[in-house]
Amino acid sequence: MTQRPTRILVDLDAITHNLGAIRKRVGVPVMGIVKAEAYGHGLVPVARHMQAQGVDQLGVAFLEEGIALREAGIHLPILVLGGIFGPQAAELIANDLEVTVSSLDKLRQVEAAAQSLGRKATVHLKVDTGMERIGVHSYSCGPFIEAAVASQWCTVKGIYSHLACADDPASPMTAAQVERFAEACSHFDRLGVPMPLRHLANSGGVLHFPETWLDMVRPGIVLYGVLPDPDSERTLDLRPAMSVVSQVVYFKVVRAGRPVSYGATWAPDTDTRVVTVPIGYGDGWPRSLSSCGQVLIHGRRYPVAGRICMDQFMVDIGGDSAWNEDEVVLVGASGGDAIRVEEVARAAGTIPYEILTRLNARIPRSYCGGDSPTGV
Ligand SMILES: *Cc1c(COP(=O)(O)O)cnc(C)c1O
């Protein structure tokens, strides 16, 4: 079958480059975060590539993601970051996945599952230092840590917390979280047992807060060459790994005053040339880019004309020329110009994370660099 011309191109060498830049900066082991289809880049191909590049460990959100990696033959340690769902505890252990234990209750569930399997669970204790999401509050985690350390069925490999404001270098929140985390970790000293791996830094921490690096870092979005906050300073040399490209499928001249697309919300002032691009919100391309997004054709920027549809949208190319099958770049470089995910996010009124992760499986991914130039 000849595939639709819309595709996501993933440059694995960019991920290699970003991983190298992060390693050089932090000097501690790296847990590569590959949840949500590796931020839209494709879970298994990206995890395989990171494993080949010697990343120390992987992190995913859910059991299902961990199992998919095991089924693909990934042998690295994998931490499931999400709050565990009790009935899944046995499957986490059976698939050799490291478990986030975020309460005394969950510790008991994991212990029971481990005992019934006759196999110890490897766990990371989750402390809440300011997210108010999952984890035991740092100010009351003593008994929790004590119970985990005493457990016959759990090996405590790590202790961690998550930063709420690390994408903002000026936020005082991070310093407070660092201090609360240190307080939580001090229970290991009090109990006279060896300190497990302490990890705290997400991408924002890697970029802006050396005091969060500790024994391991957990970068996600920066591995893909994208900044957590479009307005933050580019303090690390990052290469975007993802391009989103399509091709012109239709050309027409639209008369002055004749509205384009659903709702008739936009019309040209003068006769203009309009091309149609076969990607829409049904692929995860944001509808909020209606009449405000831009694309690159032949290295020049053109605006989205009218509303983004489910499967296509229109672009106003003014008096310029474009032909069927000409390349349209939604993210990535064309000629001397480039559109970054950060720019798309700003235009769409959201964050780069959402732009990356909403691009769904309807768009085929293909890969270059690394050692697997394969389509998936
Ligand atoms: C998603 C996630 C990360 C990675 O976050 P980035 O901001 O993409 O670096 C790290 N730790 C936890 C617990 C996460 O859920």
C-alpha cells in the first residue's frame, strides 16, 4: 500500500546527541523517560535506541508500557512511575518492572503480590515534596520508609520525588522541594541503612537546578530536543528529534471574500491561492491552530486558512506557487527556516508536551540515524 504522505520522522541521532549533552552536564546516571509512546516518538524504537546508547535505565508511566518494552526484548531496568493499581502489582513484579511504592497501603499490596509469586519486588519509594499528586508527604514519611526498609519482600532500590515548578528557573518552589526531599532521605541515615538511589530531576531540573541531580536524573522532553517551557532559556545544546511533514494534495484559487473551511470563519481580502494538507485534529494536530498556525513550504512560512478539519486543513499561499505533492513541513526544517514544537505549542495555547504526545498512531513514524532506518 502506498501510505498517506503525512508522517512523523524521528532522527535517532538527535536523541543520541541530546542524551550525550545531558550526561555531560549532569555526570550522574540517566533514566530515560519513554512514557506516552516516548513523547510521541514511538515507544519501542526509541527505547531500543536509548538502550543501544547505554542509557542507564528507562521510566514509563504504566504497566502496559513496561510490558510492551519487555515483549520487545528491552532488558534495561524499567521503573513504572505511576501510582500502582493494586490488582496490577503481581504483573509488575512478574515482568521484572521496578515498582513505584507511594503509600503504606501500596507497599502492603506489593509485598502480598511478591510473596504470592515467591519473588522479591524492586521498589522506588515515592515521596511528595510539593506536587500533591502521588507519594507520602515528606513531613510524615518516617514510618513508611521504616516499613519499606523492613520489608522481607521488597528491595528498596530508590527514593524519589517529582518537581512541580522546575521549568521555571526563578521559582522558589524547587529549593523548598529539594530541602523536603533531603529531610525524607535522612530517615535512611536515622535507621542506619544504606541510602538508596535518590532521584528528583525532570527536564527542568536538568536544565536549571544542579542541586536536584543527586544520584540519577529522569529527563523526558529534553531527550527529544524540546524545552519544557517555550519561554525558558536554551541552556543546553538540544536537537529536536521529531519532524512532522506532509504533502500538498490539492490546489485552488479562492476568490476574495469567499470563506474557507467549517464555520466560514476566515476569508481572503483578495483572490488568493490555497492548498490543502492531509492532516487534521483526528491525527492530533491541534484544532486551536485554526487560522493561527503556520507551515513551511519551499522554506517559506504560510498561515493556516480557516478551521483545521479532522483530516485536513488549508493553507493560504498568497500569490506563490505550490504543486501537488510538494512538501509541507509542520514541525522541522525547510530551506533556511524551521518550526519548533515550542512555537507550535505557543500558537496552540498549550505546552510542548501536549503537542508531542497527542500526535496519534494514525500518523506513520519513520526513523533515521541510529542503526534502524525502519518505518513502524
Ligand atoms: C514524566 C516524568 C518525568 C519526565 O518529565 P520531563 O519534564 O519530560 O523531563 C520525570 N519524572 C516523573 C515522575 C515523570 O512522571
